[in-house]
Amino acid sequence: MLAPRQPGGGGVGSRTGAGTRRARPRLDVPLLALDAAAGLLASFALTAPQRHPLLVAGLALGIGGWHARAALRRRAVTVPAALEEAPSLAGRTLVGWALLGAFLAALSPGHALTLGALTLGCTGQALVSCAGRAAVYARRRAQLVRQPHAALVIGDGHTVRRVTSALIRQPGCGVRPVGIVAAGPVPASEEPEAEAATGPPVLTTTEEVRRALVQNGVRHVLIAGPEAHRTHAPLLRTLAGLGHRLWCVAPDADAPGRTGPRLAGFVCAPLPPGGARRVPVRKRALDMTVAGALLLAGSPVLAVCAALIRITDGPGVLFRQERIGRGGRPFTLLKFRTLRPADAREAATRWSVADDSRVGALGRFLRRTSLDELPQLWNVFRGDMSLVGPRPERPYFVRQFSRTYEGYTERHRMPTGITGLAQVEGLRGDTSIEDRARFDNAYIDTWSLWQDICILLRTAAVLVRPTGS
């Protein structure tokens, strides 16, 4: 399986490759202008006293901006049909007119909208928006025929050949495959020689993938088949992180993604991006609620632990250490001190002190019961980390592991955590870093609030462990 080299290797994942800046979604200005013009025209259905400036602005910019943002969220590798958007356009227009009509009635009851004005204005704006979109989309489809999108096709050999052959036979779809990345051998094309001569090359090395991205300006990646996004997960995470849009192409009728835009007869749907993810509000709310409650309820335990450490080992109750969090940003992690390192180098580079003879009876007890990690609840409450996520590591080891283990850097797409999927699966202490990275990335790719709750419950069940981390 082809996989990108980690940072420093000069491959697809290198910051010097194509598209190193993540592409930010841009507002569709032509559609926004079109919808604003439709709102202005619809305002003529109102009487002069009803044309309050705020109402006209709401029709032009409020409803128009709502339409434009919805089109931005649904932007596909193909140009949609205006009739397909007609129901959603009509629904948003109706809701917008109802809200603005209520606003006008509250502002000036004597000039409230009549049912006839509401019907005429709402219908007129929806029809003008739909007709304008038909013209805009027709022009864009014609432009795509002349200058199709360059795309990389990824999947197993047989499915990739089916998809690329269909795209070549249907140039009107607006997508031109420029390279194939396959998990297995790609069968020879059964099409005429002309198609075989112009077919995309099979890319077998990271350097070939990088060159294809740069030379063709690839922005879209087609994942052919339901298993391809798992087989090529490291490469897809890297491509998504570089701003490429990922599309899952369903080659069979019963494959995932059967409700979506069609590309050369195949149904395609956007694949959730594998790049840095926005922290869900629900996750942050869970962190603050649980961490705050535990800090309050556990304050007597925290005070007792701090007092015992102070009495038995002198000043310096808390141990502060730099760790790497979300997005590769450093933060200061707090723990109860169970060992006083000989120097800063030992603190930064020693992997584990679980069996160190300098750890006293109190330190071993704190580590065995995980009480030494209680101060990290403050890290969670202030937003440095989360309750659940990949465990944060020191910069020294992050640099080492990023060069050695595939997918390690992708662990930092979401906040690090006190516990995580890898930990509840027994991967803590001196265990495989490769396995940890795989479990951490699987947790991020399939995140849900319920998964966080399940991991917290499993962590509570195995809180007392025989060995430290």
C-alpha cells in the first residue's frame, strides 16, 4: 500500500508539497449576487410603505446569503442541476419571508404583509433564484467540459479501472483522472486503444503522487469502493490535510453513498475530511462539565495528596512538563510529582520511570491508582486538553515517533486527552507506538459523543492498574 512519508521525508505529507495551505471554503459570489438580485426584485411585490429598508435588506442579503451558504456546504465535484435545488430554495425562501413578515408586523402593524403579497413575493423570489441558477450552472458545466477538474483516483485495482474508464468515456462529467493509486494490480483496460493511450498512469511511489498533484493542480480525490478509504487511510488523511476534497464513489448500487450527486453514472458523496478537526461543542461541554464536577468533588482528595507529597518529599508538589497538544501546539501538563528528575534532560527524554528505584511508596501508590494524574483535570477545564483523546507526548518523542511511525502526526488533529481508545484497549506504558497511533486515528475518524462516554466508563472500570504509564 502506498503511504506518504512523514514530515521531513519530502513526500506528500511534506509541507513543501502541493497545496500546503489548506483550502478554505469561499463564498460563491455569483450565486450570492444572483440571490440578492432576486430578493430586490421580489420586494416590488410589496407596497411602498411595506418596503422598510431592513425588510428589503433581509430579502436581498438575509435569504440570499442563506441560499449561498447552503450551496457552499453542498458544493460537489460536479455542477448540480437547478431543479434539484428547487425544493430547498423554495423552503428557505418561505421561511425567510415568514420571519421577515413577522418582523414587519411587529414593527408596523398597519403595514403587515397580506397573504397575497406574501405568496407573490415568496414565489417570485424562488422562481428568479431557480432560473438564475439554471443559467449559472449551465455556463459552469460548459466551462468544465472545456477545462475539467483534475482528479486522483484511489482504490483497489479492478474498481479503479472501472471508474477511470467511465470518466474517460464521459468527458462531459467535468472530471479528468490524472493518476491512479491502487492497493493491488490494476487490470489492463478493455476499452479501445485510444482510451488506453490517454488513460491515467498508475502511481506506485510517494514521489509519483506528489509530482502528479503538483503538475496537474489536483484539488479533488475520488475514492473508488467502500473499502478504499480504510485501505488508504494514511494517504487520504494527508491529502485532506493539504486541502484536497475527498469524494467516495460508489461503483455498485448497494455501495455506501447511494444518495448524492452523480459522476459519470456513479453516485458520489463527500468523505469526512481527515485533516485537523474543529472541536465539537458537545465534546467541549462534556469536558467542562465533568472536569469541573470532578475538581469540586475531588478537592479533598487533591488536598490530601498534595499534603502527603509535601510532607514526604518536600516542596514542589506539582510536576510541570511540556507536552504537544492539538495541532502540534505545546502546553504545560500538570501532574502530582512522584519522582524528582535529575535534570531537565532526563525529564524531557526518559521514556518511563515506572520501575525507577527513586519512586517511593507514596509515588508508586499514586501512579498505580492514577491519582497522580488528577491535576490534569485543570488542564481539561482550561482547554489545554480533553478528557478523551490521544495521550499527549513530549516534544522529543513526538519528533522521533513522527519520523518513525506512519500516521503518528495525524493524532494531533483533535485535542489530546487524559484517557483514550488506545488506553482502554491496554496500550499504555511500554507498548507499541504504532498500535497506539492506529487506535488514536481510528478514534478521531469515528468520533462521537457516545464514544467519549463509553471510553470514560471503561476508564473508570480499570482505574486501578498494576503498572504506571
